[in-house]
Amino acid sequence: MEEKQSKEFRGVFVFVDSAGRTPHPGDLQALGKGREIADQLGVYLSAILFEIPVFTPREWVFHGADRVYLSSQSSAGNIGKKVVSSEALILKESPEIVLFSSRFPGNELAGRLAERFRVGLVAGCRNLAMDIENRLLIMTRPAFGGKVSHDWIIPEGRPQMATLAEGAFPEGFRDESREGEVISV
């Protein structure tokens, strides 16, 4: 596990789902927040897709991704394949932050990946902010039935991982002039 933590981590990954005729609002919200964080850190934002979507993969570029990684093998309904593919991509690209929508399969995938990388995971975040100087993600989630909120940071171990509560974040601005690349993996 030491090797996973010894290299420099840079970049933001957002796992998105391609089921349906248009991008899911929860995924667009995660991508919008990912774009904001990537801009603050001065790094690339990458969207990860497991299935060839009905809509064009460039749609994720229009919503803020600099890179769209498109898995070439089918993993529909197979969370195990998604975990193995995701782990390999994270090891190869070394993102410092990985975000997921809190809807299925985001929560399950996030939990399994956090365990594999032996890092913390904050689920159901209602706000995200950055400590730019220390490159730490500040994750806010409700506690005690929503009566209070608590901020979490994961100072050790990378990548920092969070799932985002659906409806808590605005969708990113769609821009068809945005440039980016689609990469088959």
C-alpha cells in the first residue's frame, strides 16, 4: 500500500453514469463541483464512464470535463468489474480527489475503492470547499438527523474521496465550445 501513497497526486476525478438518454442531474452536479475544485487547484477534471452512453461522451466535456475516460469493456450491473477498472485507472492517473454522486452505483463504488486504497470516505456531502494551501478537501455533511453539520478533512492518504448528496450542488454550466478529449481505457 505504501507505493499507492508515495507518488504525487494531482487532478480531480468524477465518476458518472451513462444510463439514460441524458446525463443524470446528480452526476452533472458532481461534475460541476469537480470543475470548480479543479479550477481552484489548477488541475485537470476527468469524468469516468463505464458504458458507452446513448448521448455522446463529449457531453461530459461540454459540462466541464477536460478528459472523459470511457471503459472499453462492459461492466453493466457488475460492481466488481467497475471497482477493478477504477482502481487501475486511479493507480495509473493518481488523482488527488475523487467524487461520486451519492446515487447507485456511486456509494457502493466509493466505499469499495476507499477500502482498497485505505483512505477515508465522507458520504452524503452537502458542501465541499478547498484548503488550497494544504490541498485538502473540506467535506461538510449533516449529522443528528440534519440538525447540525460537521466538516471533515482527510489529511493523510490519497485520493481524498467523497460522495455528493443529490440536489445539494448546482449543475455545472454547459458550454459546447469547451475542448476536451475522450480516452478509451
